[in-house]
Amino acid sequence: MIFWQEAAQSRQALWRSENHSKPPTRVQVVDDAIKADHAFRLACEGTALLWRGDFQNARQLLQAMARRIDRKPTKTSVQPAEAFHLHRQAQAQRARVLGMMLVELDQDYSIALRRAPDVREACQQAYGDAVQPSLISLRELQGVIGAYEWRKKGVEVAALGARIHPYYGVFSPVRGEYVDLVAQAPLPDKMLAFDIGTGSGVLAAVLAKRGVQKVIATDQDARALACARENMQRLGLEAQVEVLSCNLFPPGKAPLIVCNPPWIPAKANAPIEYAIYDPASTMLKGFLGGVSAHLTPGGEAWLILSDIAEHLELRTREVLLRMFEESGLKVIDKMDIRPRHGRASDQADPLYLARSAEVTSLWRLTAA
């Protein structure tokens, strides 16, 4: 719960935070009269701003606060690992300050502010049924609204010739190069495949479209499981693809096991970041350590992995190859592709040198 004083009365509401941040201890009620410099100073000092003015003015104030953060010079480093950690620190600080702008959601997720959008369906999709009024950061609410639009519109996946509809909190397949690798690699067998950590279900769908008769897709996240199941229904693949809740591997063995784990061995600051950050390479090690026991004789494990961690000096190629060897795996082949996203050519990006050199690979592995 979050507590505050308003109109000489004590108030409280449910605190909503997707990144599990603690509710602010200081809350000040503000409206259109507050100036951007004052709001920015309060937010930097740790005072949350509960907005009671015009909703669109709140959006403009948040943009003004973001400009003030972005004007501040950030520390730079020529060492890739240090540059990465400084960048992450700056991102976290930016998120903390901008997360101090709050709005109240009524019990039905409506917003009692002038010119407020109708966010009821977007919030219901993200959080489930509402039970009581809540406070949420405007920045997170914008993310909920954006995810709702992505889910409605979907993401075009060329390898499928169709769209994938990601849920809020589920990684969206906007980087198509890794999907293309799975669409092009030679299939060792078309009877059965496992897709480990399926997320939106995009790789399971690609395998099914390629003619794999049965695909078992696994995940532990409830949103991902619901998302993958809905996408299979949309694509007419629910008979081919079974979505299971389990930690990594389903029971049994398969001639093909595919995994696209998080690529960067670093701490995640929010649940959605677990699709990108794998602290201590936990998922990668779990997959490599257990995959041999789930492969049929002569079967293949496809590991889809970017080398961005190597360019950031967070993991070396030698360490990765040693992981293969210690897991009793040998490399059959490696297929490479360069990223096509805008950051790879954005020289203003603090991690430009690493991003511009990045290569995404599909490692074809088998039991040694």
C-alpha cells in the first residue's frame, strides 16, 4: 500500500509497480500549477508527485523532466564493461526519477482527470481484474498503453508471414534476425521439437510452420504462457504446438531442442528485462547443463545467442566454448547474422562500439 495526505485527510491505495520498486515514502499532491524545474527537483530528492491536473499536461511535464535528465552529461568510459555498467546506472537513475510522477487508477482502472484516456482495457489486460483503487507511475502507465497497442496491432514476422501479438511484460520479437536463423537452419528431424523459454511463442510457431509435427513450448512466466497459447490459436497451430508451464525442459526427449536465452549476463531491473539479462548466466548454464539428457541419439540443440556480451567484456568466447565442453556438447555448425536494428548504427548510443560489432549466432550442438 501507499499512503499520503490530501485535503487534510489520510489516504491510501494499492501501489502498482511492475519492477517491484518500493512505494515512495513522501507523496506530494500537485497539479498544472507546478513548474518543471520544481517537479524535477522534488523527484530527484525522492518525493513522488501525485497528479491532480490535466492528464495531457502531466505527459508534457514528464517529457520536460526527461529532457532535464538527458541534458546532464553522463560519465563515459573507453572500457566496454565499465561503459555498460555506467549506462545501466544512468538508465536506473532516469527510471527512478521519472517514476516519481504518479496517477491514480479508480477501482475499475478509470482515471478521474481531465483529458485522460480510457485505459481500462489496457490495464485489465496487463494486471487482471481490479479490486481497489491504485497508484501507478505515469511512465509505467504509458508502457501499459503502448503494450496494449502492440498487442492489438501485432508484430509482423517475415519468417511466419503473419503477426505475433505480444502481451505486456512479454518480450516482443521486434529483432527479426534471430527468428530468421531458426527459419533457415537445416532441421535434423520433423517429428518433435522443444522450444525452451518460448515467450511469445514465435520460435515454436516458426518450427511448426516449417513442418515439425509436434512442438512443445515451455516457459515459467504466466503472461508468456497465456501469450504463446493465444498466438498459437491465432495462427491455427494449437494442434501442433503444446505450451507447458515448466522450468526449462519438459519430460522426455526430442531430436531438436531450441533455446533463445537472455543474451547479457547482468542483473535485470524489472521482470520484462529477464528476456534480455541473465544474471550469472543462470538460464544459459541450466540449458547447456541439461540439454544432453533430453536429446535423442544424434539430436541437435540450437542455441540462439548474440555475442554482445563478448563485446561488452561480460563474457569471453573461450568461457562460452568451455561451457559447451563441460556440458558434454560439441559444435556441429554455427550460423551468423548481423543485427538490423537502428542502435547498431547509432553513434550517439553509449554502447555503439559493442552494438556495431554484434553478431547473432545459431549454434548447432550435439552430445559429444
